[in-house]
Amino acid sequence: MVVPVTVQTCFNAEILVLAFTNITNVMDSNNVQMGRMNRTAL
């Protein structure tokens, strides 16, 4: 019973890391777009 739980935990952790990376990438791209718009407006 211990092994499946460990695998499940690792799997969940991997999903969390992937989700966090995706969110960070989206935030970065949004910041870049905002910076471009601000430069264009100025």
C-alpha cells in the first residue's frame, strides 16, 4: 500500500510543478506584453 501512495504523491507534486510553471510563464508573457504596450503608448 505504501508504494502506490508514494507514486501518487510524486505524480501530484509533478502536476503542481507543471501548473506553477505554466502560470509563471503566462504571467511573464503578460508582463512582457504590458511592457511593450507601455513603451508603445509612451
